[in-house]
Amino acid sequence: MRRGRRFTIASTAMLLLVGCDSRTTQVATQRKAHYTMPSEIVLDVSAERGSGGEIFIVGSTNLPDGTKIGAEVPFGQKRLGQDFEIYISGGKFRSAGFGARGGPRGGPLPPGKYGVHLL
């Protein structure tokens, strides 16, 4: 019992000595720039077709870098694709390719009008 108490007192004293060390380590603190939400959010969106027939949703925005958005391309009762991991970088974004195998017999999507939902 007495030996356990000595160990506790010794370890507590050691922690206090280490914790109260007069040497200081300077820690660099980085402040992120304060972001002010714009009065109007701008999303300029278009679609590009890849060499494999896939559709990419691309665009620009005034949302801050690192903002996560999502997009889906519906087609009737089903979706040609969805991407919920699109991040704004430098005011621009680009989705993963949608529908490369969604066309007839698994081929590229035929040209036409497709809707896009941004989330």
C-alpha cells in the first residue's frame, strides 16, 4: 500500500515538473481568412462529353474553395449517374463522368438533352 502511494506521488511530481517546464515551444498558428457569404450565389454550369461518351458536369462559382456539392443526371425513372463528392477549387468544379455505359448495349450515351440536379 505504502509502495503504491510513493509511486503515485512520484509520478504526479514528475508530471508537474514536465508540465511546468520553463522552456516554451512556440506554436505557429495559422488563421484562415474570414469568409463572407456573397449576397448572391453564382453557379455557372455546363456539360462536357468525354472521349468515352461520358458526361462531365463542369462549372464555376463564387462559393469558397473546399465547398462540397453534388450532382445527378436523371433519365426518366432512373439516374444516369450521381456524384456527391464534387469540391470547389479555385472557383471551379468538375464531376466524375456520368453514363459511359448507360447507352444502348452499354455504349456511350446518345446525343440529346439531359437534365442535371445540383445538390
